[in-house]
Amino acid sequence: MTQDDKTRETVEIYNRYYTVVGKESPSHVRLVASQVDQKMREIHDANQHLTSTELAVLTAVNTMSDYMKLKEEYAALLGSLNKKEDK
């Protein structure tokens, strides 16, 4: 992938601006940033004593946990579909 294939999008997450460079569309980057911002604010509302670093790590841990659960559910669904197709 060349530099020309990449997009740059500046987003705001938890009152800080970040420039994201990658192959995803600007709308996708904004959506992801919005979800990260929302999750950080939810966690902050429940744990107002956290530093920004602690908040970011907890957000990453929560997000990865959600991702792994979805991945497991997806694998289980594929397994169910494959079993039905084999019958």
C-alpha cells in the first residue's frame, strides 16, 4: 500500500485530537473514534477517579473483551451453520 492509498482523518476522543492514517474510509474512522469516545465516557462516569491512562487501558480491555466474545459467538454460529449444512 502506498502513501497515496491511505486516508488521514482527525478525530476527537475524550477531549483530545488524533490524526488517524490508514486505509479505512473517513466515515469508518469517525464511527470508530465516536465509539471509543463513548466507551471512555461511560467508564469515566462509573470511575471518576481514573487517570486518562487508566481510563484508556480499561477502555481497551473492555473493548477487547467485547470483541473476543463476539468472535466466539461468530465461531459458534459458523459451527452451527456447518452442522446444518452437513445434515
